[in-house]
Amino acid sequence: MKKLLGIAGMAVLASAAFGQANLTTRVFTYDGTQATNGLSTFEVNNSTVYSAGTAGTSTSNSVTGASTTGASFAANTTINVLTYVYLNGNLGGTFTINGPGSNTDIERDNDCEVRSNRPLTFSTSAFTVLQTGGAAASTAGSVLYGMAVFTEYPAGSQVGSTQSGTDTGVNGKSIATTMSSLAADGKMTLRLSRTLTLTQLAEGATTYTASGTIALAIN
Amino acid sequence: MPGPYFFESKLRSLKSSKMSVMASVAIFSILGPLALLLVPAQQRSIFTFNSSQASAWPVQHYAQAPIIIGSKRPQGMGGEQVSVIGNFGGTFSISGIGSTSSSRSDELINITTNLPLTFLAANFTILYVGGAQANTAGSITYEMQLYAGTAASVGAPLTGAVGGTDNMFNNSGFSLSAGAIPANGQVVLRLSRTLNLTQYAEGANTYTASGIINLTIN
């Protein structure tokens, strides 16, 4: 007897648009124009002293203490760090089961690559019991979910603890990362694990499904 | 052989010439200071008074040797001319993640001078965000150097490069001696920044750093 259980409909909601830049490092753009940074002007012509500092859109150039013996020029720097969040991976899973009886599978992991320069929060919601033909089929079995975050990709050390629950019991779980959670390369791993338990009532030639959502919030 | 009349004639001619020189000196002694008072402020003297040797600032701003006496500014002679025009600020925009350093970004500031100058960095800070120290987010390595020429055409280095990271840049500097000033007085100050960001530089944040370049006219 062959039993099929499809788990589909896992969705990742992200408030940031995933661009195609696919950045793996910092990309620097330097703007040294007068419009952005202003202009310093200082002139000593015999005993006549002229000084002026104008402001740009980001920094100001000021000239202070101007005299026939010198002046001080402000050298300001502005660093605009733009938000970058990237998530790439598969949160879905498909089981194929042979044989009869009640049994539990080993843990199956889905690892997604996450790159971020912002703190993130991952939250679970809308996870369901097993369904078949549009009807609840909780007597056929259940799925134990675990959600965890690790530094680096592939996964390094774990950030926080694993948030787990069975079927709808996993809803409302969340993991928040901080900037200090980040490895030097800014990469993380989001791991969604599943452990499927089937009873003897899980019928052959039948497809069971379960769904749920992991929401990503950029803090 | 020349006769007595010849020698008498030469002697008379010599006396006449000497009188002529003495008369010239006397006239100049009387009129010289008067002429000096009539020199417009925008004109500069070279060695002695010469009204025809006017210098039009800023078109002509030559650092001519007679003006520069050792390392002292020629007090009261007029003609001290220093001009600094440029942008000392810099703005970075950063996309992406992780710990990375930028390439060196240069600011070229046009300077014209006929006087020795000293540049000294002061008050440079670590990174700040929202008024709080943010040195975990990264740092800036500064470098400063003088070249002959202009921003549009940078010439040979006139000084060695000095540099430092964040507040370690303070007290870095150099002097441009009188003898090192190019003939046309045109000098370029290069102020460079290399930004190093760690993975902790957070998106949607603006970090700032400040500092001062002090110029002393020697």
C-alpha cells in the first residue's frame, strides 16, 4: 500500500521586495559631489580674508576660525546603509510512504538561505491538521514542526531555541534575530523541520495535505 | 701719447658722471616712499617697489621666491595669497550585507598659495548613529596628501601621505615648505576615505563621522 502525503501551500511573506541583485556582500557607492556635501571656500588676499561653507543634502562644509593665519575645514562623513534582506529556499515538503501501521519518520529539514542587514522576526501561523479531500483527517496522523535560525549558510551555530509544535500547535511561535546574531558575512539559515507521524488509519492511495505560513518581519 | 688735455677731459667726465648718480639717489630717496604709499592694496611688491609688476588675484597667484623669505610670512609687504576651494565632505550609500571595506574614495581640494602651509587633522570621531557611538558598525580610514597641480590635473606628490582610522587620524599632518611650493602656486589636497563596515551596520540607518582639517598659514 502506498500512502502519499503532500504538504503544500507553505508561504513566506516578506515585506521587502526580493530584487534580483542577489547581493552577497556590501556594495559601496561614494558621492563626493558639492550638491551632496557642500563646498568650502577660503581665501586670504593680503589682509583680506574670505571664508564660506555651504551645506549639501547630506553633509555641510563649514569653515571656521578663518584669519590671515589659517582656517579650519569640517570634514564630515555620512553613511547611508540601505536595507537588504534576501531569502531563498524551499519551505515545502512531500512525503511518500510505503507500508502499513503506525510509525514516525525521522526529522526532515528544509534550510533556507537568509541574508540580512536588519533584525528579523519569523512567525508561524495558519498551520493546519492533516486534510484529505477538503476534510480534516487528524486521525490519520500529524506533523511535528520545528522552526529554528542559525548563523551562516549552510547552518552554523543556532540563534535562540527551536520553536516547535504539532499541527496547529505550532501557530503563534516566533524567533527574533538581532544584529548581534549575524555572522561576519551577514548570512543566516532558517530551518523548518517536519517529523511525520502516521497512524494505521492513514489510508493507501490517498493524498493528505497540511498547510501553514511563516511570516517574515523586518524590524 | 695723450696730452695733458686728454687726462683733464677724462677727469671732468668722471666727476660729471658721479654727480649724476648722486642726483639720482637723492631724487629716489625723496620720491620713493611717496610712490610706495600710492601702491593699490591689490598689488604686491617684489623686492623693491615696482608699480608695473602688479599681480592680479586670483588669476595670477604665483609663489615667487622673493616673496617667501625663509618660512616667514612677509609682514607688511602685501601679497600674502592663499586660496582653498573644495569639498571636504563625503557620503556613502551601502547596499548588501556583511563585513566589507570600500575602495578608497578621494576628495581633491584646490589650493593656491605663495606661502608655506601646514595641514593638521583634528577632532575626527568614530562612527555615530542617532547621537550614540556606533564603532561596532565600522570605521573610516582617512588619508591626506599634497600634490602639485589641480583637482583636474593632479601632479607629483609634494608631501608623504599621512593617515589613520577614526580618531587615530587626529594630529596627522604635514607642512608644505616655501621651497616645495610649485612655481605656479597650485597645490591639491587629497583627503581620502576608506569605509569599513561590519555586519552590524544596520540597514535603514544613517551613520555619521566628523572631523576638522586645520590649515595654518606659516
